[in-house]
Amino acid sequence: RTVCHRLTAYPTLKVLQCGDPTGTGEGGPGYEYKDELPVDLPPAPSDPTGVRRLYGRGLLAMANAGPDTNGSQFFVVYGDSALRPNYTVFGTVGAAGLKTLDKIAAGGIEPTPSDPAPVDGTPVLRTELLSVRPSCRS
């Protein structure tokens, strides 16, 4: 069970971030583990340098604060995002989950007094993941 505390709407980063036990984005589980970086993501079409990779809509990946700092926070990609391949991919979201994710993203980000139209912040629609249904594909 986790609250999703962050929604981003940058042109190259469209994610919902969850997994912080405090619900603030500052917490973690008290441990860290090493990266298992993706080697099969395609280059991001928007990056002429070829450094960034395409984290496609529906991917689940670990959020981190630098190399080998994975903990409990993760993000769900709701729109294709161009990122350096620094985030461990561990799953995908199915069709029903993507419909829900679209509703959360469409709800937007809570405005603040200093930023009435933010592209990074707390989702307007409070989002809590109650359970995850694992599936295997062969």
C-alpha cells in the first residue's frame, strides 16, 4: 500500500511517482540496493545525442537519488519519456491500469501560490495503490 506523491508533466518526463512510506518524496525503506540498468531500451527520438533512452508508456521503474540508491520509490510512465538509462525497469502496467493512470494525469498537478500551473508536484487526484497483481508472460 502506497500513496503516489508526485506527478510530472515535463515534455520529456511524464511519470507518477509512488512508494515513499512518508508520502512526501523524502522517505525510504531504510535500505538501498544496486542498480540493474536497462540495456534494451531504444534511443529517445527527441534526443539528438543518443544518450537518453525511451522509457515507454506503461513502464514501471525504480526512482533513485543516484547510482545504487534504489529503495522503495518507483515511477509509472504515463507518457513516453526521454531519460538517461539510470533507472531499473521492473515491470509494466496493463490496459486497465493505463486507463486509470490517464485519469490521474488528466487531473493535473496541484497549483501552489508560487506556481499556478506546475509541471511537477502533488497530483490533484489523490492516488493510493492498494495492491499489485503480478503476472508472468512467457
